[in-house]
Amino acid sequence: EKNSPYALGLLAAALVVLVFMGINYAKRSGNQDSCVIVPQSPFGQSQAQIWTEYTDDLEAKGIAEFGLEYPDAPEGYDIKTFKVYTRQINSVYFSNDEGKTGLAVIKGKMCGQDVFESGLVSDATEYTFTKTVEQDGKKINLKGNDKGVQVASWVEGDFSYAVGTWSNPVDEETMLKYVSETE
């Protein structure tokens, strides 16, 4: 019974700490920071995010927790690989028999930031031109070289999109067709 006031004091202190942690967590997950991709516990822990590959878009959608609509594969690039970064990026890569990628379509929950600015998707390519066009109310950034357009990227709400044809450049019309078929 001597320790009873001490134990009550510790219990009260622990309760105060838990209340403050709960308030802090509620503020972080509220509207002011509404684009937390991987939820965290009140103790700041979050589940590990990793890149995983799938051959089925339904599996990819389940892991990403959002779908991806994409255009048909370019001729000769019939092998589909879905790459997902847990709850944040859902993408499909069309390759040929030699492993060369002819088309990549990427959709990421990037809180309104371009997918290439996130650091999760690398775009170390050097382009000879950059151009912004508007299509269906979207501002689309086009980049390419003397052979054609290699990448288009745009942002809609919390999501960012990219269509890449790095090793298989296309004309602007074809790229904008790919963009219109991506959601």
C-alpha cells in the first residue's frame, strides 16, 4: 500500500503520454496531412514497403490497393510484368522476348507530386526536348530525343501518372493516345 500513490502517479503519467500520442496521430492522419501513404501506429511505426512483381493485374491491384488502366501493348512487346510498391505505385511493363521494355505505364499515389520527383521511380534519362501540352484538361509533360517522345507524365489529384517508351520512342500522337488510355 505504500507504493499505491506512486503506482497511481505512474499510471496517470502513462495515460497522459498515450493521450498526447493519440492526439498527435490524429493530427497526422487528419485532413492537413491527408496523403499519408502507409499508415503509422501511434508509436511512429509503419509497415515495410517493398517492390514486388506480379504477372496478374488483379494481384497487383490488391497489393497497391488501387487499379491501373493501361493501353494495349505495342507490337512485339507481349510480356507483361506488374511492379507494385506497397500501397503507393502500381505499374505495368511490356517487354519483348529479349527483355527489352517497349512500354511502361505507372500510376502512383504521390500526393499531387510528379512520380519522377518522388525518388521511387528513376528517370535518369537525358532528354533533348521537354514540352508541356494540354489534353482533356490535363497538363502533360512530354520528354524525348530526336527519335521521338520517350515519356509523358501528369498529375491528377493525389495520383501521378507516367507512360514511358524510353527504348522505343514514339511520335507525339501515339504518346497522347497512350495517355488517354491510362487511368
